[in-house]
Amino acid sequence: MSVVSVITKDEVSDHTEKPIELRDESLAFRRLVEIALYCNDTKIDYHDGKREVIGNPTEGALLELANRANLSQDNHLIYKIPFDSLYKYMAVLVIIDGENYIYLKGAPDVILGLAKQQVEKDTSTPLDLEYWESRISEFASKGQRVLAAAYKKVSSEKEHLTHEDLHDEMIFAGLYGIIDPPKKEAIEAVGVCREAGISVKMITGDHKDTAIAIAEEIGIENYNNALVGSEIEGLSDKELRDVVADHDVFARTTPEHKLRLVTAIQENGHVVGMTGDGVNDAPALKKADIGIAMGIKGTQVTKDASDMVLADDNFATIVKAVKEGRRVYDNLKKTIYFALPTAFAQGLLVVVSLLANMPLPLTSVQILWLNMVTTITLSFALGFEPYANDLMKRKPRDPKENILDSYAIIRVAYVSVLIAVLGFAVEAYLRGKGVDTAVIQTTLLQTIVFGQAFYMINCRELIKFPIDKGILKNNVLWGSLAILLVLQAIVIYVPVFHTIMETTALNVTQLGISLLAGLGVFVVVEIEKLIYRLVKK
């Protein structure tokens, strides 16, 4: 953020880079530079050559302007009225060249309302309100944040400052035009939000024209029909609820306006994420579904009232968080789709065997192996699935939506039955061949493992075909499959584990049977998904 324009009645100056020699400047310009310095609570520090603004970035920009004039605050300040959004100005009582002055800076409309005179050609003349209002609109429409400054000389005996002192004989010095160029990633993030069905609304204390210009630059929709705070105050809660859906820019707002806007949006059934940095933002942040505080320039009160703190104060980071949240939800859903039917299938094998008075198809330790090793290993891989290509092109989901909808229940049910039926089929086939129980149980164990492994690949995409370029990006998936392969090889082919797990070595034919059965799970699920996609069209 930097001062790009200094506007007096006589001229518009650009002092964004060059040093300032105050003795060569007009009285109005000198007063503006002095007010920028003394009417300021911010500090600028340097650590390892890196500039750091400690305080308000707007005041940091004003301080940079004063620093180019080599001014110092030392031994000048007598009394201060801090800035407050309630009255929208800051005032100080200072000693300049042995005389006492009141210096005042704040919102242009407020400062203009307090001044009756202006500095013109180094003398005081009646305030030309029309000129200043046109200048404010002109520079605000360029996307500049416009601040105003005024001053007056007072008695050298004055040691205290009140708000009433600002209502007499204030002389308008001029305006500052400050710009904070939007970050490229913020502009891109607003576009991503639009694709993702997220409406971005700007609520600012800036001039309406400034808000419109910035909103247009960063790509906010409905930027032309901006509402100002006075218009919001004239609307009832019901009227505001109707209006807020079609307006995305709100200017000259107060903390009370922000709270009303958050409430109105929520009453329209939307989930609201609200950003803020000041103490007065705390009520709106608390009211929002997700309060987001600025980690760098945010106050401690703001951070305490929020659900999330941005370490870099960057809007694009919020969008990244949304993207990550959607990925986590997707992967959680995939994991549930995978874990439930594989667990139910094992249960079906046992329950059906008991009801049919048949020998248990698997021993207790083999069932424990499936639950503790294979299922966990494979479901772990789904948690590391990369972002889906259409992740930020989907509309937000209904927060009341169940993670297990009717389709999920059908999927869980038929896959559970499918794996169990294939298990019984393998068992019946091998029993018919007259092989011993250890071979049957080991082959059935491997059948379920292959079925789970193939179904895990099915679950990479709940509706679409799962084998694509993205499968190569999930190294954890390949690592999980490799670990599972090694563990199964140990269980089947290392003699010491035959005693522990009650397994035995399998030949190529028996492994082939289990592999084909597992592959059958994959094929059936993909045929069902294809049918579902065709029906949904």
C-alpha cells in the first residue's frame, strides 16, 4: 500500500518515490506531509533488509510519505484522539516550530463536514466543497483509497484535546490518494470462487467509487450496484435480506452494518465466511459460520473471535483452504464407501456360515488380519488421493446432506454381497476339488484381499472410471499396495506364519482363482458406475 497522489487546491502531486524537500513545497503540501507523520500510530521496521509495517497498512503508506521528507515524531506530540470507526477520524495536538496545532485526518466526508476553510496559494479561503467532492470521486474511481486532512492553530497553553475542539475553524489541507494493488493470486482466486459457486462480497469502509473500482479490477460480480452504509441503515431486516443477494459491494460500512449483512446472508440459507482484522469486526466474525481473522494485521480480539486465522493475510489462502476441505471431504467419502462393504462382506461370510451350519470360512486370526492389516492399509491410501480435476468447478454441497445417501447405501449393500458371494463361490469350487481346509481358507483370504484391493481402486472415483493419470500421482496408494503384497507373501509363503495364521502356500492356479475373483469385483462395480452415469444423463 502506498500514497500515489497528494491533492491540494492548487495541484495534484505524485511523490511516490522521490525525496521530498518541504521548503520547496506549498503550505498545503507541507501540512499534509506533517499530518501524515504526526496523525499516525504505525511504525515501520526493517529486519534483514525486509520492510515490516507494524500497525495499520494505510497509516504505513502515509508514514512512508513523511519519511521521504526526513521528518521525525520526536517531542512533538502532546495529546491524541485515536481513530475509531464510530467517528472515522484521528486527531492529535502537536507542537510545530514552537506553536500548537491540531492535526486531523480521516474519512473525506467527515473531515469536509468539520472544515469551513481551505488552504489555497498558502492562504485560507472559503471551502470549495464542489471541487473537493469532484476530486474525491475522480481519484476514488481510479481505485485509490482517499483520505482527507485538516488542521488549525490553537493556543500554546492548550494541553488537552476533545472532539468539540474539532468543530471550529478547521482548515482543509487536502487529500491523500492511496492504492493497494490487488495481488495477482487474489484476482485469480475470485475467479476460482465464481466457478466453485462461492459468492465473494466486498464490505469496506472505503468510498463507494473506490470500492467499485477495486471490485471491478478483482472480478467481483454486481460491482456497479454498490450499497453504502446510509442506504443499509434505511433498509429493514427483511428488505436487506432481499437486497443482499443481488449486491456484492458494500461501501462506507460500519461494524454494525457488517453484522447485519452477515445475518441477512445467513437468513437466505447460505453459509458465510467473514474476514476481518479490527476489534470492531469481532461481532460479525463471531456471527459468521466461519470467522476468518488476519494473522499479520489482525488484533488479538479478532483472532480470538474467529474460527480460522490467515497466517499470510492473503485472500487466495482462503480459496486454497476451501479446495483442501473439499479434497478431504471427497477422500473421507471414498474411504467410507470402501471400508463399509469390505467389513460387511467379512461379516456376511461368518453369519451365513453360522446360519447354514457350515464350517467357518476363515479363522478368527485370519478375520483379524483382514481388519487390522489389509483394510486399514488400503483405506489409508484413499486419504492421500490428489485433487479431482473438477473439484473447484462444483457447486457447494448442501451442509445437511448425509455422507451416506441412497446411492451409497445401494453401493455398500451390493458390494458387500458381491464379495461374500465370490468368497463362497471360491470356497465351494475348491471344496469340490477336494483340497484341504488350510488351502481353502488361504485362497479365500487371498480372494478377499484381492477383492478389497480392486475395490479400493474402484473407490478412487465414486462415479467415474478410476484409472487415469491421477492414479500415478498417489504414491501412497502404490506404497500401500506394495506393502500389502509383501505382507500377503509373508503370510502365505513364510512357514513360521503358517502356524500363526493357520495358512499354507498356494500354487499358481489357486492364486489365479483369487485374482480373477478380485478382478470380478472391479468389473462389476465399473459396469454399475457406467449404468449410473448413463441413467443420470
